[in-house]
Amino acid sequence: MHALCDVATTRALEVAAAATLPPGSLMQRAGLSLARLVLAQRPHAKCIWLACGPGNNGGDGLQAALELHQRGKEVLVTWAGNAQSAPSDSAQAYVRFTAAGLRISHELPHQAPSMDDMVCVDAMLGIGASRGLQGQMAQWALHMQALQQRGALVVAADVPSGLHADTGRLLDPATPAVCADLTLSLLTLKPGLFTGHGRDLCGQVWLDDLGVPPAHQASAVLQGAAQPTARPHASHKGSYGDVAVVGGAPGMRGAALLAASAAMHAGAGRVFVNLLAPSNHEVNMAMPELMFRRWEDLPLAQLCVVAGCGAGESLTPHLADLLRQAKGLVLDADALNSIAAQPELIRLTGQRDAQTTVMTPHPLEAARLLGSNTQAVQNDRLRAARDLAERYNCMVVLKGSGTVLAAPGHTTTINPTGNALLARGGTGDVLAGMVGAALAGCLASGTSAAATLLAIGAAVYWHGELADTWPTTETWSPSRLAAAAR
């Protein structure tokens, strides 16, 4: 787990650290760190362009240019600020910059003889930015993009310009934003680097804490690598809980079977399937371990039920009973849409123990549950997940780029795994099954709320990691993803 600090927390940490250090120390450390990263990535770079904004992010760029110059590198610096209006630390960085004989350029760099020898440093907008790139800085971003397409390396200082550091939204979708190959996050890691547009714009994220002890309170945490735990020899199927998948309306039975397959492969002790479509299923010869049951034969008080996968409106008559009786409940897809539309189901959801209930919405489903819209959810994914957890008194897995996990009274978590392979129908059903297996195991063993949330987070991590590590020589499909679940 890595601590993530929002802008307010980072600012407070910065102010406290600066009070104990000589003026400008943090900017000098930041510039040195930025220069070192550039040199580590492209030690033989012939041209390094540093595009510097008018604020302290630009000051970091000016300091980095000085450090690179002192190490024998050719630098070209454009600056959208001036010495009269720049913040004090940036103004002092400019004084050091000019004292070394360096000058600001009013021309942009041209293509280098080999673009592998070129580095572009984005030091335009930092964490305090409230609007997107405008005017000449917008032109710099477009020129940087053109050079990058020819092979130049783009390094962002603290946060790619145009990205909101707290939320991962674009500051202005109508203006250019920098898409970095590397982002050097300074002092703290910011939540927006890992969710929303952050995962696309940041590239590989590095951290330099600038020698400052971490903040006491994290705004969120980044999920760490989840390791499977060895199962004791003296255990049995009852040790890992029973999952029942209720879903699969006419034409959508495959969704329920994908969830059931994933639950079984992820380690549930037993898996039952109740198909909402008329079916003669008594056994699935491809997976004979799945046990098909009629609705009236499901002992809900003993089961962790995964409800909603391919369910359509056929699930709605059963939801009140599920909310009242199920030992554990993973609410997905059409279950969420039905709950959002009925106040009584909302009330019943809120009355359940938060440790026994998980919602797994995508952004549109989350918007329906919040009475909002998809854009509002995507503009602040962490807040949306927290609001859902509080409003419905449950654990929430808000799917998307940088899946967010939230639960009442717990620090919000962002999952770093997964890619566009998961943007395919059926992969969400697989995730619901994996989460169901994790929840069933926790309920069977009586683990704490914190341990249960960790187990849910591990299931989300593994789901994304399977996509990240999927062999390029193997065909990708949700059914194969389910079979690879753990």
C-alpha cells in the first residue's frame, strides 16, 4: 500500500517542511530530482527542452535546467512567467538560472538528429492549477506531442499539465493536455495520477519525497500487490463459504455462468447457480462442479449471493428477499439499476451490515444510484465511491480506469491494475464472481471489516493483473479470464 495525498494535504506538508529549511530548498531538491530522472532515462540526450509555466512548477523546471546545464547538457528553456510576478522561490530559481549564463528561449526546439536523443520536460502546470493549458502553453503542449510521436521522451514534473491532481479529471477537455511517458511526483503521490485520465496521461509514475517525512493522514491509498495466502491442510469446502449466483435472464444466461465460473476458480467452497431464464439445466458439463438450484431451494441465510449479472428486470421481485436474508451480497449490474429506482430497496440496502454487502457499479450505474450523471461521477471518482458507500452503507467497487474501493469508516483505495482488455462485455461478471468468492471466504472465517475490505481489494487487483499479464500469444476472452481467476 502507498499513501496518496490530495492537494490540501500536500500543501500543508510542504508548508511545514519549508518552515524548517532554508528558503527555496524544496524547489532545489525538486529540480535536482527532475534532472537526475532525465539523465537516468536518456543519459546521452543531445537536446533537453524544459517548458516552464509561471508558477512553482515552472520554478522546478528552471532549477532542473540549471542542474542539467551544470552536468554538461544542452538545455532549451521556454518560460511563461517573468521575474517580477513569479512566486518568490521561482524568482530565485530564475536568478540562479541567469547567473549561470542561461537564457530563456522564444523559439521551440526542432526535430533532433535522432529523436532518441531528445527529452521534453513538462513543467507548465502543477497541482495548484484550476484550468487547462491556454495560449502559448497550449501550443507548447501540442509541439511536445508532435516531438513525442517522433520518439522524444516526455517527462512531467509532479503532474502532467492539464490533469487535476486530486481527481484524475481533465482540467479542460477542450484544451490540450500533456501525455507523459514518465511522471515524477514530488513530495507525495497524488490520487489523480492513478484514476480517471491519470492512468493514460502519467505513463510510469516515480516518486521523490524530497527528504520530507510522509504526511500523518493519507487521503487515499494505492493498492499494493496482492499475494495469495496458502490454505491450511486442515480446511474443507465449508471453510471458504458458499456462493450463489442469481442472474441470467433470457438471452443473458452466459453472464451468470461467467460469474459462477469465476467464483469457483477464485476459491469458493461451493457455487450454486439460479438462472432467471427458464432452463432445464441440472449440470453444466463444462463445469460439473456448478450446482443449479431453483430460487425456492436457495438457503439465502447461508449464502454469499452474487446478484444481477445478466439479470434484466427478472431479478427485481427477488431483491427484497435477498437484501433481507442473504448472508453476503454482491450487487452488480441490473441489481444496482433496480435498487436505484426503488426507495424501499434503497432502505433495505442501507439496513444491511456494511461488512456483508458489496456494490460493483460502473460509472453509469453509480450515477443512477447517486441521482447524478456519468460525467459528475468521472469528475471525482473518489468522492463518488465514498458517497455511495455512505449512502448505501456498504463496500463499493467503482469500476473504471483506476478502480476505486470505498467503505464507511475506511480509507479509500485506488487499484493500479487493469487495462483496456477489460473493456469487453463479461469481464465485469467475472469480477463480480471473484468478489463474491472473496466475500464468502471472509464471512465463513469471521474476518474483521478491515480484513474483508483487503480481501475485496485483492480480488480487484488480481482481476486487473490478469489483464496486465495476459500472454500476447493467447486469445483473450471473458471465459478464459474467469478460468484464470484466483
